[in-house]
Amino acid sequence: MTITPQTSISYSEGHPQPESLWDLFFSFTLLALQGFGGVLAIVQRELVEKKRWLSKEEFVEEWAVAQIMPGPNVVNLSMMIGSRYFGLRGALAALAGMLIMPLFIVLVIAVLYAQVAHYPGVAGALRGMSAVTAGMIIATGLRLFPALKNNPLGWRTCLIFSAICFAYVALLRLPLVYVLIGLGGSACALVYRKLQA
């Protein structure tokens, strides 16, 4: 059985691209300013649904690569997208967009938080935001689920890997690096075998 080339995606055809380095910078600045605690849902909505710089399949592939690279996932993703369209200058513009304004805001919030950290209402508000963030991540996963139909492993195998990963990380509390090496390596080996068949 041979896998047809349709599994490889052309990134430059069929959807809009950033117009300039400034477009990249401002787009990622706005994206970074919308995220609080978890930006996966926001990144997916902005890059796939609004700007259409990536298809759902491209987003899943890029996000998977961004996950296994060291550093924050969304920062890795921004640099990958910037590099794709404008090379090193694009990667740096996207990185600057992701970091400059959030860094300034975090410094201001840190100063303010030091003044009110002892109030129970502040701690409760932060716990409430974490619940919302978890809901946003689940919603994004469900929205991206249809992209698995084009995965070489098939959606059933992907769901099995997802369930095992959830059990290892959430229930058994195994270190993420072991899960990544074990499950990620197994998934890569399976895909390689399927593509070679």
C-alpha cells in the first residue's frame, strides 16, 4: 500500500500570507495580548479561522512540532510561521510580536500583584481563570478533531495515542519528557512505517 503525496501539504498555496514583517509583528502582538494562561484556542482561531495563514491540518502539524521543541509552544509556532514566509527576519519579527508587549504587561502586573496578592478574592479569581483556560483547550481540541482524518495513522489510532498520553500525564503523573520520547517516538515510527509501505 502506498500513501499518496496528498499527505504532504503545500504551505504557500490556497490561503493568504502575511503581507510584511510589520504585519507579522502586529498580528502576533495582538495574538499575544489576547491570551491569558493558555493561548491555544486563540492561536487556532486567529491563524486558521480569521487570517487563514494555516489550514486545520497545517496547524495540527505545526503545533505538534512546536510542542516537541524546547520553549513555549506558541512562541515556537510564531517563529516557525515567521520563518516560513520571511526567513530569519520573519522569525525575529514574530518573536518580537509575541514577547515585547506581554513582557511589559507582565512586569506591570507583577508590581500590582505584589500589592494585592494577600487578598483571597485575587487567588480565587486566578483559580477561576485556570478553569476557563482548560475549557478553551478542550474546545480547541474538539474543533481540530476533523483534521485527524488526513493523518497517516488515522483518527482511531490518534485517539488511542491521545488517551494513553492523557492517562500517563494526568492520571499517572509521569514526567512529560518520558511520555514525549516514548509515545512520540512510537507515533513517529508508526507513521514512518506507514509512509514507507
